[in-house]
Amino acid sequence: MDSGEISLSDREFEAVRNKVYELAGISMSDAKRTLVVSRLSKIVRRLNLDTFTAYLDHLDRNATPDEIQEFINALTTNLTRFFREDHHFADLNDYIGSIVNNPANPNRSRLRIWSAGCSTGQEPYTIALSLLNAHPALKKWDFKILATDIDTNVLEKAKTGIYKAGDLSGLSQERMNMFERAGDGTVKIPEHARSLVTFKPLNLMEGWPMRGPFDAIFCRNVAIYFNKPTQEKMFTRMGELLAPNAFMYIGHSENLNSVADKFKLVGKTIYQNKLGSSSRSAA
């Protein structure tokens, strides 16, 4: 067999779309056809199969859990960077500052944040670095960040905490100084920040083992892969895990209109849990 791409019929493409929706809740548009061919062809070839139909039949009948995960991983897109959507981290710093410095609750020392769809780790590490830099007192708190993703490959990368120095391009010198040089053109997340983050695989369409409550949830550019009913179900579940007054940060092309009874828009792609929400208004 050659190592080139395999032709994909309309029927096969529809079957792939149905399978990834069944397994991960991902709604795949027609524009993803080229991605399907380029990413799955190499898997089909490696299995010594000739067609996508044969591959889909393999997934249905004989595939191991690892092969099912490989299928999901191949069709998951991961685009992220440090301090992406900078206004979210500025808002988070202010919000957490109001918790850390709240004179009405001087004995509080617990803080929980969830980064859903964390990809290769830039988002949860940015949360850790940003908050520790803004609020050094958090080093003495019971502060933890849960970072989840359906793609097990990106989670393995994220756990290392090591990135190319070029990944810091565009950051201010102050922010670059938050990272440690690791040699060979790489940087690493300092241990005091890396130790705050726990990476776990999670399919958002299945059971969620965590109970919360979370003081903030980042779920950015995740909902765009789901249809409206799936989005509503997911955000409703997340709202149930948010503490009163806690905040949800979403992607620039997303909104929580489908669950407007549960969240209040308080800033650009920033929502507050309506349960016990304050008088803060949208910016």
C-alpha cells in the first residue's frame, strides 16, 4: 500500500460525522472533510485497511479503547496560546483578588478553578502564573486547578510543562519572566505553578467525577464543536458546579444565550452564575 490519502465518499463522511458525534458530542461541519481525510488516512493505512468503510466497521466491531481514543484524538483541533483573550485573565485577577482580600471571610483558604478543553496546557498554566503573580498570598492557600481535555495526546504534552521559547512570542518581558529557561530553545513552567494543575482526560458527554464547587470555569472555544442542545446541556451542568457569584469564561464566538436564565453577562464573553449574583453589570 502507498502512504497517500484515501478517498472519502459522501456516505463515509456522514458515517464519520455520526461516529464522532456519538462518541464525543462533536458536530462536524462539511468544512472538516479535508481534515478527516488527512488525519484518518494514516490510521487506516497503518491498520492495513483499504477504505474508510472498513475502518468504521473496525471501530464498531473490533477496536480497542485505545483505538477509539485515537479516532477522537485525530479529529480534535487544538489551538491555544499563553494569555489568549487577555481580558479574561485581567478579570479573573480582579475577581480572585476580591476573594483573597475579603475581610468578611478572613479564614477562607480554598480556591478551585476548572479549565475545560485545556489542550496542551497553556490556559491552565496561564491561570496559575497570572494569579500567583497578582496574589502571592495564594501560595499558602488550598489552591488547585483542574485541567481536562478529551484528547489524551495533548494532555501528555501539557503534563511536561515544557514549551518552545517561540510560544512566548508576543508576551511582555514581565510575562516572559514568569517562565524558566530549560535549554535547547525551550522554556518550562516553574514548579510552584505546575504543581497547582492536575490534568485529567474527560469526555464532556459522559459522567463528570468532580463535584465542585468551582470559583471559576474556563470553557473557551469548546462549545463551537457542539450543537445547540448539547451546548445547553453542557453549560447547565457547568452552572451546577459553579459556586454562587462565580464566573464562566467562554470563547469569543460563543454565548450562553441558551441558558440565559442561569447566567448573567457581565463582560465580554464573561458570565456570572445568577445564583447569588452581585450587582455587577455588563461592560
